[in-house]
Amino acid sequence: MKMINSLSRLVAAAGLVVSLAFAGAAPAVSQEIAPETLALARKYVDLTNKAGIYEAILVRTAQQTSKLLSQSNPEIVKQIDATIGKTLETYKGKRDELFNQFARVYATTFTQDELGQIVAFYETPAGQKLADSALTVNAGIRAVMEVYTSNFGTEFVTKVRADLKAQGFNV
């Protein structure tokens, strides 16, 4: 049951991400985009895809599918994993569909000149270092935010309780 809930949350989160991506891309579909602008936007997507977003989605989905199906069918784990591997093969090389939609979102958000500046930055050593470090930096920021949020929550509740106690309430 826990796996199904986790999978449900994963599917819901993935659905939200996809719907937001396509909601953002919806104006791009109806809006004419200059091919040069779209090419710059796609170059930016390619320059900053250090995390292998598409591949990570494939791996995570395959792992979740394996866990889900193997729990209720432990006698055919080898067949499940073999079928997952075969199915994964059908998705290899299809990241362009997703990345082109990402590019359309960027192309409708930024001007051609802005995209040119952004791409120029990401082609520099500093830009490449930023792109290469994004996963590590984001993980560090997430860790800092978790600690900060926890500490802030404790401090906030303590102050509210102290204030209520000063008002004569026992909370």
C-alpha cells in the first residue's frame, strides 16, 4: 500500500510538472516563434541539462514500476525487469520531444537577444561550472532550507507560545 501511495504521489507530481510545462508551452504553440529564437532556447536547454533530466525520469519510473509490479508478483521479477528494460529501450532517444517543449517555453519567455546573452554566458567556463554544479548546489540549498525551516518552525512556535502565555493562556 505504501508503494502505491508513493507511486500515486510520483504520478501526481509528474502530472503537475508536465501540465505546468505544457500550460507554459500552450501560448508557444499558438504564438509564432522565430526559428533562430527557438534554436537559441534549445541550445540553452542542452547547455544546462547536466542532470540528465529525461534519463533520470526514465530510471526513476523504471525503478518505481519494478517495485510496484515485483511486490505483487515476486515469482516473475526477472520477467518484469526484462520487460521494463525492453520498454525503456523504446523511450531512448525521445528526449527531444520534451526538450523542444522546454525550449518553446524559454523562447516565449525571453527575447532572442536575451537568449543570446544567456547562451553566451553558459558557453563560458563560469557558465559551464554553474551548469555542472547545479545538482550539488541545489542539494546544498535544499539541505540548508530543511534545517532553516525546521529551526524557524521551532522558534516561531516558541515565540507564539511565550506571547500567549504572557497573555495568560496556558498552551
